[in-house]
Amino acid sequence: MNSKPKLPRGFRDFTPEIYVLRRSIIDKIIRVFERFGFDPIDTPVLEYWETLAGKYGEEAESRLIWRFTDPWSGRDYALRYDLTVPLARFIASHQDIILPFKRYHIGPVWRHEEPQKGRYREFYQCDADIVGSPYPEADAEIIELVLETLDELGFREFIVRVNDRRILSGVFEEELGLNNPIQVYRIIDKLDKIGLEGVKRELLKLGLGEVLVSKILDLIGISAEPIESLKLICSKYGSNQKIIESCRHLEEVFSILNDKNRIRFDMSLVRGLDYYTGPLLEVNLEKPRIGSIAGGGRYDNLIGMFLGRNIPATGVSLGLERLIDAGLELGIFNIDKLTVAEAQVIVLEWSLLKYAWIIARELRRYGVNTRIDLGRSSEESQRKKAKKLKIPILIFIGKIEEESKTATIYNTITGERVTVKHEEVPKIVLRFLNKI
């Protein structure tokens, strides 16, 4: 006896009701992105390994990227790890694009991580990026886009944490004297997973010493209202030109934003990827504790790795899986739509199939998602299936309807039932569905 087939760990099937929900959420995200004037693009899920190599850091490239050798060509390939490096490659490949270029990209990415709540090996990212602007207003628009997207989806209790890689560089490299702070950033980036004591242990393992580790822990404890925090940083390191420059940039970003109540400057925000160069952002929900639901920042040098000259860029990525998991837990989203079908043609006698087929065809022509039973089931069975799928409109076709060229329409929501001429069926169904 064959055993039941299994999926690889960290991968999932999506049933119709789940996928209907996912698509409705994606549609809302797209509407916001396009309101801000971002245009859609797509890139292949597969890239040459050398395209991704050297962009993410040692941990990602040695453990997390799905990499393989093609047995026919001998070339090394990799599944995309995120949508940002493919964008950089895309820009370098399409140099006729008008800058600044605002794009969004929604698609799956793959990471060889240990599966857990809110973390999968295949998941969707919803990215929006601005390429070609070094100015604070580009970073401000990305933050504003995040705020509006989460509001559109129904999230209310969240914090957008902000920092700047130049502040981190100025403090950790120039003030604390760390030659290669990336390792330190990666440890700090695990704060939510391992806690403050875990960060301390990891930093001590690097051989930094108790005094230096204590200073680092004090620094990452700075988290408050943005302008107040920047004043504190500037007063402490006011002679450091790099820190002054980044503080001025962030002050201008914050001055543009209308909603500052959900913005927090946070020195513990470092973002573990190597390619960030300027402002950073990450979004965390007050509850549930599911990790960040969005993150991003400025990466002014990444495109230059492909092009030979730097083009400034900034962007954000929203994690669709965590948004959905959190929204379901909070009751913002509901799995109450089991099918896309809006109407079901119920055939009382199968000798009437051709007439029923004409009614279904006409409804579809008017944009009504219409089902007709293809298993020649009994009337009772057709009705039971439609009820189970919560299809709101039933159209009954019997001998009387066929002879009089009519159809009987039943609205399962209101209980209203009418019999109308067949040419009036689409108009009545659309009215029942509140589409006209």
C-alpha cells in the first residue's frame, strides 16, 4: 500500500478558501502601492548563483540560500532569497528605465530556515522600492506607504522602528573602534529571538570584553520618540560627521511624515543583511508576538555591484505569511469565503442542460462568477454543494423555465425569489450581489 505523499518541511498547500483570502489581501496591498504610483514588475524565481553571492552575508549564503548545480550544464543556480537583489540585477539589465523608478513586486522567495510559527521555507514578499533618489523624501514615502498599507489591511496596533546604518557605523566603528561590526549587527539582529542575555553571551563569545559589551547593550537600549532620540544621539556624538549627517537626514524624513505616533527610533534595529547603507525600518505588532511583519531600508551601493556605478535606492518588504497569520489571530481576517463562485445554476432535469448552459454563459459574460454542476448530480445534491460553499445566488432551471425562456433566481442571503425572462437574469443577479 502506498503511503500518503508528504510535502517538504516548511512548504504548504493552499486550499481555495485560504487562497481566496490571500488574493484579497494581495489585492488590497496592490491598490495601496499603485495609489502611490508604484509600477509592477516580475523577475525569475531562479538566478545564477553568482548574482546572489556576496550580497547577503556569510550566514545567509552558507546556510539559508537554496543553491544547486544544474546536472546538464554544470552551472550553479539559486532560488531567490529576497526580491531586492533581483531588483538590483533588473535595474542593471534595463538601463533605459526612467529614474527615479518606483516598482512593486509580489512573489515567492525561498530560505532554508528551520520552520516555526510565522516562518516558512517558501513564503511571499510584497516589496515596494524607489530607485534613483538619495533624498529623505524617498525614505519618507516608503514609511508612509507602510503606514497606509497596514491601515488598509486593518492593523492598528503596531510600531515602525527606525534607525540608520550610518549612525550604527559612526557609533560602532568610529566611536567604539570595531573594525568589522557586521558580526555585531547580526547578533543584535537576533535580539527578539534570543533576548538581551542571549545577545550579551554572543557578543562576549566574539571576545569583545565586558566593558565594550556593556556599552553596546546600553546603546541598543535607546528607543524612544524619534526627534528626542536623535537629539540624545547628537548630544552624545555631536562631533562625529557621519552621525550628524544621518541625524539630519532622519530629521527631514520625520518632518515630512504626518503620523509620527507610530514611529520610534530604536538603536537595536540593525537589519542583518550586508547591503543596507542608510535609514532602516522594521514593523512590529503589539500583539501577537510574531516577529517583524515588514522591514527594509536604504541600499545605495547594491545596484553598483552589478552596474559599476552606484544608484541610490530605498524600499520595504512586507511578509505576506506573517500578515495573514497575525490578521487571523487578531480577527482582522476571516476565512469565510469558500469559493470565488457568486452564482450556481441548478439544473432540475439534465435534458435541460443546453438551456442552463446558455444562462451560465450569459452570466459570465456580465462578470458574474458562475458554476454549473458538471457531475450531473441530483437537484438536492446541487443545492447541498452550493450551500456548503456558501454561494449566495442560485438560479433554477426546470421544464417550466425552459419552455417560457425564464429563470428562477433565489437570493440565499435575503430569501428573495423571483422568476424573470432569461435576458433579465444578469441584471437581477448583479442587483442581488450589490454590483449595480
